[in-house]
Amino acid sequence: MDRADFAARIDHTVLGPETTPADARRVVAAAAEHGMNACVPPCYVSEVVGEAPDVTVMTVVGFPHGQHAPEVKREEAVAAWEDGADELDVVVNVGRIRAGELGAVIDELSELVAAVPVPVKVIVEAPLLTDAEKRRVAEAAVDADADYLKTGTGFAGPATVEDVALLAEYLPVKASGGIGSYEAATTMLDAGAVRIGASAGVDIVEGFEG
């Protein structure tokens, strides 16, 4: 893998509650400079999509807890796509999974995936779940025709090699949470991830050793 291929796997991210429009623009500019993708809050998507046409811009839906009503998540997804988002990262309803209500999760995700013509990643929030629950989320994502699984929002805990390997049995995986260096990113890629979500995207790419 050369540097360009490696950088294209990095989703340079800014999603904290204090994120300003200027922060979102800086992340997109850095992504353009280093060949990365960018993940910004949904409220700023329409403001940044035109600033770097070659950058894949993604945003989050149901963030950070995933407990929006299904119709709200669906509308949020459609609005983000209409604003210009190229990909969507959707937080699963962990409470429904913990309650064993897999059918409700599948229905919610299926309707959302069907409502937008862009790739959808299902955020598993793996640090909160047992392995059996993680597998149920993965199965729900497959049934809903989602495109990727994402380990977590980063707020519940870091991505782990074990979670990446488990989820990669089902769909391509985006590892996210606590990945702050080139070495950490390559560890996740070696475990089976195909994408990395990180606020330290620039440091990760600049650490590439060829």
C-alpha cells in the first residue's frame, strides 16, 4: 500500500460538541491536503462540501447515542445527503439491542439505508456490547443492506483489535476511537479494518513509513 492508498483509508474527523464551522473547514482543508476523507457534524455539511470537491465528506446520523426516533434518523440521513454528504455513519440504538429487539433495529436501519443513495456505516458502539450483542448488530446491518460497520463513536471507549476482527466477519469495518498514531492505525488495518476514523488524521498520515 502506498501513501496515497493509505491516506484514502483515513477519515479525518471533528465531531465534538464544541466544534465550530471553522473547525469543520480546517478538517476538510487538511483532508484535501493529505488525501484523506473528512467527517464533520451534520450542521456543517452544506458549508464545507464545495470547498474541496475531491474530498469524500461524511457525517453522522443519530449521533452520539442512537436513540432518536427512527423517522427522525431517516429524515436526518436524507437531509445530510441532500446537503451533499457522500457517506453517512449511523449510530445504532444500543438500548434496542440490549433489550433483544433485533427486528426493530433491522427495520430502522433498512428504512434509513433505502432512503439514501450513499454508503451507510452502522456504528456498533462495540465498547458497550457483549460479543453476542455485537454479532446481533452486525447481522442487523447485513440484513438492512448497510455498507460498513463502524466500531464506535469514540465516546464509549476505544476501538480494539478484537472488535475489528469480529465485525470484519460480516462487513467492511471502520475502526474509530482512540486511534492517534500511524502505528495504531496500521494495527487496526492489519486486524481487518478498511477505514480509520480519527481526529488525528494528519499525524497518522504523516507517520506513514512507506
